[in-house]
Amino acid sequence: MYIEQLSLVNYKNLQEVDLQFSANLNCFIGNNGAGKTNLMDAIYYLSFCKSFLNSIDGLNISHGEDFFVVQGKYHRLESEENIYCGLKRNQKKHFKRNKKEYKKLAEHIGLLPLIIITPSDIDLIMGGSDERRKFLDGLIAQYDQVYLDQLLRYNRALLQRNKLLKEFAVNRYFQEESLEVWNDQLVLYAEQIHQKRVEYIQKLQPVFQQYYELISSGKEPIQLQHQSQLYDDDFSSLLKNSIAKDRALQYTSTGIHKDDILFMLGDYPIRKLGSQGQKKTYLVALKLAQFDFIKQMAGMTPILLLDDIFDKLDKNRVEQIVKLVADDHFGQIFITDTNREHLDQIITEVEADYRIFQVSDGKVSETSYEKK
């Protein structure tokens, strides 16, 4: 699967852009702030119905304008897909597939599989446990609707139980039977969610290990460790034993919503001891493992976006990533960089078709390049 054409109007600092892409490698070159990442974000938007940079849609409209339009023409399996998104300021956005508008945006997720690696991924390591749960849940839910449904039902039950705990505190009374209704629902969904998380982390680990060893030349052992209170006891008992604590806190203090994934480098968390290069290698390997996982689940090769990934990496690790990217295991790839040397290195390694685009102050133009 690949995107053949991208058209933008008033998307961030990109006033009017119409580009034809290679089905293999596409490079965006330019200074910081020129608009390279905004181009990546537009491609991401067409896969996930949202920006990876701004959670508020209106912030994606160019300053001083009243709307934006993002359109893409794709080749997916044996068919052509035309995807459109338009948003007028302070109005509902319209998302269409082949001119037919979606009733629910969730229906679109998974149609155009895509993996993006960006500098902001460092939040997976340095951020809180919610960032890592979000990563794992997004990975599973994208191709497991049952898991997504269970997760939504669990979160609704959790919301109701927390609401009840607050009501008890405000009104100064307590009725354990009322909590048990929500306890039963939480237990039902949590145990299934827990098993899926355990299963998927076990599947991800060996692929992740393989990619990390390739990039780091096999010098550093790594591991994903799933932390969950459900390893300590069954969830029903955990809820009963935490009632006094939950009443005092006025929220549910135990459950799969407290899960975490420890990113280990040797015997220690990488967030504490890892260098910037090790952390970046960790994230690239993790995302490439995610790529393989989605490729298998979707039955097609995802688009791969690599946004400014070479910064903070030593020469050897850059070379290893370039070799991976040049492999035909990956399909369509987009790369942004300010460093022409990295581009020269990639182009030299890649035998497939490629296109290079110069980005400057929101203007994008294709440029010619001859291999040395």
C-alpha cells in the first residue's frame, strides 16, 4: 500500500501543496520550522483522522484562514482509495472515503496502516505510565475490535465507580452493594484485557530485541517488562481489599488502568541510565517492531514515516538504520532531515525508486538528485 498523491490547502504553514510521491522512498529536506514535519503530519492525519502534533483540530488551520483541506490518493491492495478531510473553523470536520462520508471516524482506523517515528516518542520512555499504556492499547485495538470494545466498557465502568466514590464522600454515606455492580463489570473486562496485553507484549518482545540488536550491533540487552497488579492477585480480591483506600482517595486505586511497561536496558530502566543515543535506538527498534506486527495483522505493508530520527545517534547506528530502511522488507518510506549527509548515505544504499523534496517556508518543490 502507498500514497501516490497528497494535496493540501491551508494546513498549518502549508498554504497550497500538491505532490506526487514515489511508491518507495520520499525525502523532505529543509531547515527546522520549514514545514517538513507538517507534511508528515498531513499524511498521518489521513490514516488516523487526527494530527499527531495537535489534539485540537482547529489548530491545524493556517493562521488567518477559515478552513483546511487534506486529500490523498492511495493504492491499497487491488483498489484505489481517495481520502478527503475538510474542516471549517468552529465546525465539524468532514472525513470521506471515495466521496462517501464516514458516520463514525473509528470506521476508518486501520484502513491505511501507518507507523511514525518522531522525536516526541521520547515521551514513551520519559513520560508517565499512561503514555506506555496508550501505545500498547493503540497497537492492539487497531486490529482487535473486541479488545477496543472491552477497553471502552472497562473505562465506562471505571468512570461510574469513581463517580460513586465521590458521591459517597460528598454525601457522607457508604453503600458497598452499589460498588459491587461496577466491580463485577470491571473484573469481567479487566481479566480479558490483561490476558491480551500479556500475549501481545510476549509477541512484540522477540521482534523488538532483533531490531535493537541490528541497530546497536548486538551490544546491549533489552527487555519489555509488563507491570500489573493483576499478577499479584485476582482482580476481584484486589478491589475488595482496596475499598478503604478507594473511599479515602475517592477513586479506584487498583486495576489494569494502573498497568505499566518497564523499558529495561540490561538490569536497569533505560529512562534512568540510558544515553540519548540508546534511548533513541530503543524507540526506533520498538516502532519497527510495531511496524512488523501491524504488517502481519493488516495483511499489507504500512507506510513508514521517519521524522528527524538521526539526531543524537552515532555514525554506526545511523548506518544500521539506513541499511534497514534500504531493505525491501519495508514499503513506502518518508524521511525528513536537515542533514544532507544522511540523505546521501540513504540514497547510496537504496536501489529502489525515490523522490526528493525541498521544503522552505511552507513551500515544497521536487528536486533532482544524482547518485555519486
